[in-house]
Amino acid sequence: MSVSPASGASSLAIATSSVTLSPSQPDYEAGYIESTSPSGIEVTVTTDNPSGVVLYIRSDDASPELDFSDLLVKCPTGGSAIPSYTPISGTDQSLWSTASPVTDQSVYTDIRVQDVWSYPDSEGGGRTPYVDTLTYTVVEL
């Protein structure tokens, strides 16, 4: 007798496609600026895989670049693999997982940029936009 491995259909949808952080004087005094749920990034995960899925996150190169040690993420959603602020990486990091099927499960990513004084505005006034792309991947267990 042979048994085929369990497999299902899994997907993710980006509910929050961008977040803009504009530091104010209290942010500079605190040394960081953050966006926390529900204002953070929301993705929804669906899987009918009986073994569940893992949601990974990584950062592509930013331009102008934010230092990876200054760009922190955490996941306040139950099942989180990153429950406290952790520096982002250029390689996949496990963010969240489930060991069972889910439908439209909201998973939030809180974002913090620390050491805001290290990111000056452009000379002559105006703001310099620092942009970073976060990539999410869902993998069946």
C-alpha cells in the first residue's frame, strides 16, 4: 500500500500594500518610528492543507537603503514565529505558521525603523523617501 503525501491549495493575499512612516519630533526623541497592527501590514492566508503552512518574510534591497539592523518586524498574530521586534533579513524568515487548515486568516506584521537620526532628509529641505520591499511567501508543511 502506498500513501500520497497530503497536499492542498494554499494562498496569501496582501491586504495592506504599503505603509508610510513619517517621523515627528516625538519619534526622533524616542529614536524610532513604528506602525503596529491594525495599522501595520496585513496579509491573509488560506490553506486547505491538513498539515498547515508557514508564512515567510524577507526584505529586498531598499533604495535608498535602510540598514537591516534598523528595520525591525514582529508578528502579533497568534502562531507567530517572531513575537518581538527582530531585524529583517535578506533571506526568508519564518514569520507565522499554522498546523491546520485556515480560511482568510489575517496575519499582521508590525514594522519599526530605529535609529531614525541616521536617515537624514535631503539637503536643501524636503523629505527623503526611504523605500523597502517586503516579500511574503507561503509554504505548505
